Amino acid sequence: MEDIKNYFPELTKDQIIKLEMLYNLYNHWNSKINLISRKDFSFFYERHVLHSLSIAKFFKFKKNSLILDVGTGGGFPGIPLAIMFPESSFYLIDGIGKKILAVKDLIKKIKLNNVIAKQIRVENFDRKFDFVVSRAVSKIDNLVPLISNNISKKSKHKIDNGLIYLKGGELTRERKLYSNSKEFQIKKIFGNDFFESKKVLYIPF
């Protein structure tokens, strides 16, 4: 949690309290269902919360922005981003009911009023958003066709609406299909070894 405070000195007291609450709440739910890999849990803030918040170092969502988190799983990156951007609205979807049940409880417990969670597969979901965010749920060329109808063509931002994707490894081959994509290396922002190969990929629509 100290790394998060250091990397994001602009956090308010309320945001810090919400982020601090996450550890015990996830620990409770993780004892019931596998929201987070148990071998990763001792690195909860670095590998899940800070990783999610890396998006906020490259993209600043404006007031009233609409963001869809596809395949949210245990609520990443959606919940940390919703804490970071309280004036934007987040919709978290996943096909696994147990995970969405946990996410709904987390949202309620930390009083996140700008988040809705729903059990549904993205291919059955037809609402429009400014941005879709996701974290390593699929290959890019599999994900893009699934979410293309969920992105509004009218942008509130200086950049085009599109997909913001957290992914690791070498992306050159996957990016060949999307010549207008941009890749941001998280290790340039966060010095932690975990982020050595982690990237934020942006594909405008």
C-alpha cells in the first residue's frame, strides 16, 4: 500500500481508506472462492491493485466517462480504477456468477457508488462506453471483435475512445493487426521487478 501512496500522492483520504479496505475484504472472499491466485495474495497490492492503477498513469478519465471492464474476474482493473476516478462510471462484467457475487459485495462494503457489476458475457452485452478496459483475458485479436460494438464513436477525450488492455510479454505479433495501437511500458513508471514485462496497450476505435 505504501508504493501506491508514493506513486499516487494525489490520492484523497477517502480513496486511501477504500484502497486499504480491499486487502481484508479480498482475503475474506479468497478463503471462499479463488478470486486471486493464493500464491499471489501476499503481493496483493503490487500485482493486482497497483497493476490495475497503472492505467491511470497513462489515461485520465474525464468526469462522466463510461468505462466497461470486460472479464473483470475479482474486480480488476475496474475496482481500483473506480476508486481512482470517482466521477467516472464503471460497469464490471464477467460470465462467472460467483466472482460477480463477490465483486458486488466488495462494491457495497467500500461504498463505491460509481460501479455496477453484472454476470453477463460481453458478446451478449450491447451497451456503449467510452473505453473498454481488461486484464489479460484473451488474445487481442479474439477480444477486439467481441468488444467492438461496446465502444461509442463519440469521444469526450482528446484521444479516441477504445480498448485499454493490461497485458504482459511481447506484443509485436498481436499488434500487427492494429497499426494504430500504442504500447506503454509500465516498468518506466513503476520500478518494481514485477512490471518488467507488463504493458498497457491502447487500441483506438
